[in-house]
Amino acid sequence: MGRVWVLALAGLTAACASVEPAVAPAPITASAPAPTPGHDWFLSEDEGAARLAYGVEASDDLKLGLDCEAGSGKVDLVALGKTGASEIHLESGGDTERFPAEGEPSQLHDGDLLTATADLDAPVLQRFRQLGWIAQWVDGERAVYVPQPGSDVSVERFFAFCD
């Protein structure tokens, strides 16, 4: 009977050895959100200052603006927010940050026009630089600001200017 067990174990060991190793599943990669038709990032430079604005070209429809002085390493954020809001809440690729802001009633939209200053190397801003898109949270709702194909270079040009 001992010999039968040895042969059974040998057969079982051989069968296990011939099984293909499990292949790890491919990592899940997050794709960029889709751009909003008619909206894009627009870069303007003027005498040592730059503005990167998301909205509709040649209109007052500004969703988020970033302003800086050349080489300053700082950025001024301008965004629409809920009346009485005291922060600009941004997210990009999983990084999120809340920037203390001052607000004043918007002349063009419901809510307040918020302004805040941030270091250019803030993680959420650096993630925006890498990915080319950023989202703003207002009153529990997320608005994503994605460049149209080919205009993502404006984001990198802005950061290079401000560094």
C-alpha cells in the first residue's frame, strides 16, 4: 500500500508541476475624461505674466483661471464658487487639495468669484501638469476641465513659464 501512495503522490506532483502559472491581470489604467465640446484651456502671456484659463474662447465663460508671474513658483487661482464659499477644491488624477480663498459676488454668474494663491509645486497642480486635466468640486459636484486634442501643450507651457 505504501508503494501505491508513493505513486499517487508522484503523479499528483507531476500534475501540479505541469499546470501553467497564473498570469497576473493587467493593471487598470485610468483614462483621461472626455473634453467638453466648445470648452478648452487657453494660454495668454503678456509682459512677464501668464494666464491659463479654462472656458469658451473670447467669452466671459471662465470656469477656472490660473495666473502667474514668470519664474515666481506661485499661481493665483480664480474660480466660480457657491455664495459664501471660502475655498477652491481641486482634484486631478486622484490628488486633491483645498485652497483657502476669498470670495466676492460674481457680476456674471450665480455665486462668488473665488481667488486663492498656491505654490506651483502643490501635488494637485503637479498632477494637473502631468495629466493635462483638473477638476473643481463645488457644493459636492465635480466639474472636469479637459483640454481639446492638441491643446494640452498650453498646460505645460504655462507651468514652464511660471517655474
